[in-house]
Amino acid sequence: ALVAGLGLGIGLVPSTAQAQDCTQPRLMMVLDKSSSMETGLIAGDSKWDIAVSALDQVTSQFEDQLELGLTIFPEPNQCSPGTMKVAPAPGAHAAIMTELADAPPAAGNWTPMAQTLDALALEPAIATGAMPRYAVLITDGWQWCSPYDPSTRFDSVDSVADLSAQGITTYVVGFGDSVDSLTLNQVAVTAGTALPGCDPSGDS
């Protein structure tokens, strides 16, 4: 399902822009490296391994068609905003896979989605440029730092609205039983990339 979700997001990148101005679309993968990605299992495999396998397939398939980059959060640890590990460029598959070689720790890493998206809005590699620009947020959890502050739950919705205002289109891939479906539904609706029938007030 994760591969399908990533493929859906990238497959929606229009090819007409590339044909018109000879510039490749630029896409930043924004990957959750919280501890639950390592400890959470789906059919016996860690969510981290599933995500890395999906990114391996997708980036190898599209590295000649898109300028692909990678941001990981939290980075370096705990609740730090995400850091761009690979700047968007053609042929970035090998560099991206190198950065994904180490799994998250089994404890101590949380899920600063909003902080990461806010930092992304300030990153020149994705925040500037005349080409079509996209972000794909891949996460298994909630907006969460320690101690948890419930008032921050929907901060990432505002963060994605800011990205949209800069011309960056955001797609969301949420997977696993602990995902905050309500927030991610609202993120997708705000970004204009929700699947047909998505209910922004629904939690599934």
C-alpha cells in the first residue's frame, strides 16, 4: 500500500510542464524516522523497512524523470525539525538509499511533522525555483513531541497551507495503525491532493 501511495503521488506530477519548459519537476521525500517506525510492525516487517523498500522502488523508477531529494525527521534526534539529507537532483536514487541505511532508534525519537514542514518552507532547494515543486510526507504517527501537547495536533495543516502558498504541492502517505488519520486527511484536503471522497472530519 505504501508503494501504491508513493506511486500515486508521483504519478500525479504533470508531464506537460516538463515538455513546455524542459525543466524536471522537483520533489522532496519527507520521511518520518520516529522510533515507532522501527518498533511498529506490519505483517512482521518494521514500518521503517517497508518505507525504505518503497522508496528504493520509487526513486529508482523515477530518478531520471524528477529531481528527487530526501528530508528525514526528526534530525538529528528526539524532536528536532527535519533536515534535508539529499538535495533534489536527477539520478539521486543511490544517494537517497545511502541516507536510509540506518534505522531509527528503538526509543527517543518523536514526530515533529509541523516543525519539519515549516523548515522545508525555508529550504531554498525546494522553496525556490520555477519548476513544478512537490513534497511527499510519509509518516506513521501523530504530531508528537515530549511532553505531548494536544494543542499542536493540527499544526501541520497550517504548515502545508504555507507550502501551498509558496507553490509547493504536498502529498501525504500515512500507514500503520497509529497514524493520525484525522490530521492527515485535513493536510491532504488543505494541500488539494486528497483522494476523491476524503472526509476532512473523518478519522479513517
